[in-house]
Amino acid sequence: MNRMILRAILAAFAFLGVLAPATLTAQEPGNVPETKAPVATPPAPTAAPIAARKMTHEEQLKTDFPLLARFKEDDLALPPPAVGENRVVFMGDSITEGWHFTGPGGSFPGNPYVNRGISGQTTPQMVLRFRQDVIALKPKVVVILAGTNDIAGNTGPMTLEQTEDNLASMADLAAMNHIRVVLCSILPAFDYSWKPGLTPAPKIVALNTWAKAYAAEKGYVYVDFHSAMKDERDGLPAAVSADGVHPLPAGYAVMAPLVEAGIAKALTAGVRDQGSEIR
């Protein structure tokens, strides 16, 4: 009897010895299977994709310095000029972009004029898009009105000579492609609200003096907006501009007949002829 009890006790201890490791193992937290999905950790907030928000000026300069994308689709959609069509492309900055060509109050109703102005642009940007936005459109005439943003340093500091080189490059590219050139003076500006203190007035006069001489040398038409619009400070008076840089409708009313006369002269004179000045 005692032996039977002893055997039972020993068997019980043996059973417990086998069971204990399994019990201990099941208690290890790292080996407990997940019984429910873990609570999701919300992702850290990230900036919106560039495509979903308005790009800054600096981002635009890095991704598309000349802003070729601005008119790419419009250029592709524009059919070739019709036979006998005197297409004119205006290349420029915000002063050109803000110039209403057609519609109520438009300066050139019924004329095949194409506006390729982009606000804020400088001449190095325009040179890079000149083939796409001017030459490829096969106009008879190009009107070039640019340079004030160079003086303002919109894409970095520039010398007057660099602006002259870019204006000359655009004009000469046009002439080489049988496009007649109307080179316009920069409009007067006494100061820039977004870059005050740069004293642009004398620099504008110097660039216009060069442009007039270059047009005469090359046989291009020169349109002098500056003399027709300046005040006693070589700035834009309040009667034609609210901010001293961009024309009001009254300012464009002064400019329109001058550039129309320049275009007519270019169409008559041909690609290269004696330099002509419209003022």
C-alpha cells in the first residue's frame, strides 16, 4: 500500500514537471499570438504634394526656369497662320500679360495678335522660351517689351549689359527666322514697390538709349513708350498707372497706337531695313 501511494506521488511530480515548462513558455509576452489588430499609429503629418498646392516662385525657378509649361498647350493648339494673316506675337512680362487685346476695352479687336507675356519674367527667362512661344508660332512680327524685371532683380542681380545681350539675342533670333522685329522701350518707373530703393529710372533710360541705337543699327523698328508716358521724375504718372509700374487702361490707350504704328512700319519695311523709331 505504501509503495502504491509512493508511486502515485512520484507520477504526480513527474506530470507536473512536464507541464511546468509549457506553462512558463505560454506566459512569455513575446510569444503570445495577437488576438486583435494593433491600434494603428497615425502617420506623421507631411507637406502636401507640390502638384496639389501652388508652387512658390523659387520652386518654379528650380523646376521650370523659363516657365515653358505656361503656354506649351496653347502653343500646340494654335493653328498655323492662315494665308495672308499678319500674326503678331507680343513677348514680355506682366505689362504685356495685363494688356487686353480683344473683348470689351481690348486694344486690338479683330487683329491676329498673340499675347505671350508672363508676369514677373526677366529677359533670361524669355530667351529660353523664345523658340517655343514666338518662333514656333510663325508670326510676321514680334513685339519685344522687356527688361524692367531685370533691373528689379527678379531672378537675381543682372547688369545692364546682360539685359542688352538678351534683348539682342531675341531680336536677332527673330530676324534669322524671317520674323520682323519691333523693339520697345522699357516703360518709365521711378521705384518698384516689391523692391524699393533700386533707383530704376536712370537704368531704364540707359537701356532704352541702347535699344534705340541697336534697333537703328540692325534695321529693327523701335517704339518709344518712355517719352510718351514719363513724368518729371522719369516715372509713370498716376494718370496712367496706379503703382508706378503697370499701366492702367489709360496707359494702354497711350501705348496701343504707338505699337500699332510700329507693327505697320515693320510689315512695310521687312525684316531688315533702315531703323525706324515710333514715338
